[in-house]
Amino acid sequence: MFEFNIMDLYESLINSIRYTISISIIVLSSMFIMNYLINTGVMKKLSDFLYPVTKNLKMNQLSLYSIITCFFSPTVGYSILAEGLKDNKLTEKELIGSSLANSFPSIFSHIFTFFIPVAIPILGFTGIIYIILRSGVALIKTVIGLVYLSFVSQSVDFTPKKNEKNKIKDNLKKSWNSTVRFSKRMLPVMFVTMFIVIYFSKLGLFEYLKLLINPFTSVLNLDSNVGLIILTDLVNVQAAMVMGGGFLTGGILNPREVLIGLMFANVLSLSTRYAKHSLPMHISIFGTKLGTKVVMINAVVTFILDIIIIAGLLLWQ
């Protein structure tokens, strides 16, 4: 059914290597710089700078400091909430509101250490829009949490602890190690995905897969290749971005269709993502019952907001 051609294999291999090298230089350089800025304490300095200004707001000061702390360490931010609940300085309602309010601060560093250095080099301007959409969802959740806290918060004094400064050498080492760890995961995925996209396109395999996906995508009046991005994203989000970038470069899909594919996959993988990452952390910090409750509330709000965005993209012509 598919005709093997050694030249197609060779050309796909060479083009994949070129793509991986050119993009990885930008991605890894950007990632190292962003990691270094984070490790030098930029987020901590922001936290310390904002706290004296914001501590007079009508909000539990422990909740407020947790939100600010999440800009540089979500784990520390959530730990503050757990300690506050344990010491009866925080109610369960305040904790739930704080967890929603922590949404944007929690992904803030992730925007700089993953989305910007990865999504933009691969997807270009479409990557910028994707970052705005993903961070926009988190920002709306934060606003919802802050509004909720304004109704349920009580006044509790809280003085943040001072942290020791990290040395430049340690920051460089941590940043380098983080970048190397990420490169070991990303580069093979990037190369293999690009090779598959190029070689399978030459073989015509995607045309066959599109026939299988077409009944589902046609319901939403979408190109079948959008379905390929969704399926790929369910396996690996970086691979989906690389595939989307390939489709954009080849003029196979437009930015709107790539965004729909990535956002749709985000909805489908929501339960798996929360189960694998958020649930274990929240249970370890808050306990099984409360940790599960916090994760479920965040997941439902995220799901609703993602569906609204996808509906908007489907209506956008």
C-alpha cells in the first residue's frame, strides 16, 4: 500500500536533523536564560517587593503571601496554606479560594521556562496566541479566586520568613542541570516527531489516518490534521507543538486550526494531567479528602474555561 523509497527516508532524516538543531539552539538557550533568571531569585524579589504594598488589602495575609510566593515556588506557596490551615489561621473556604487565586502565579514561571522558549520558536506567532490563551485561563481562575476570597477572608497577621540568597555559581549549575534534563526529554521527541511528520507525509500515511479521523473532525467542520495534533498531544504536548509547527510551515493548517487542536487536546488530557501531577501534590500537602476537593474544583473551572475558548475558536472565521 505504501511504496518505500530510500531517498524519501534520507531526505526526511536530513530535514529532521536540520530542524531539530536549528530550533533546539533557540529553545535551549532561551530555557537556560529563563531558568537562570528564576534561580537568581527574580520571583522571590517580586514577592518581597509586593508584600509590603499588598499586605493592607482586605484579605487574609497568609492567603495573600501564599499567592505571591507561588510566583517563584508553587510548592512553597501551597505549603504555606497547609500550615495556615493546620494552625487555624486559615479556613477551608479561604484555602479553596487561595488555590484558585494561585493558578496564574503557579504557571508564571512555567510561562518563562517552558511556553516562551518552546512554543514561540516552534509555533511562531501562533505560539504567542497559545501562551495568551493558556495563561489567560489561569488568570481568570486567579480573578475568580480573589473575588471569592474578598467575601470569605478573615484578618490574620502573618510575617513572611526571609530566605538565604543563592550564589551565582549555584544558580548557573542549577540552570544548566535543568536545561540538560529538559533537553534529554525534548530533543529526541522533537527529532522523532519531525521525522514522522515529514516521512509519513511523503508516504501518504497521514492521508490514510485522516480518513479514520475525518468522521469526528467533520462534525466540527475541521481539517482532519487537527485530529492528528489532538492524538499526538495526548501522548506528548511537545510532539504536538512540533507537529503543529510542521503543519503551519507547510501551509497544511492555519493558526486557528492548530490552536483548536492544542486546546482540544488540553481538555481531553485534563483528567490525566490532574491525576498524574496535581492530585499527588495536593494530597501530600492537604490530605486525601481536602486535596482531592481542591483539585476537582480547579479541574472543573479549567474545563469550563477551556470549552469556552474552544467554542470561541470554532466560531472565529
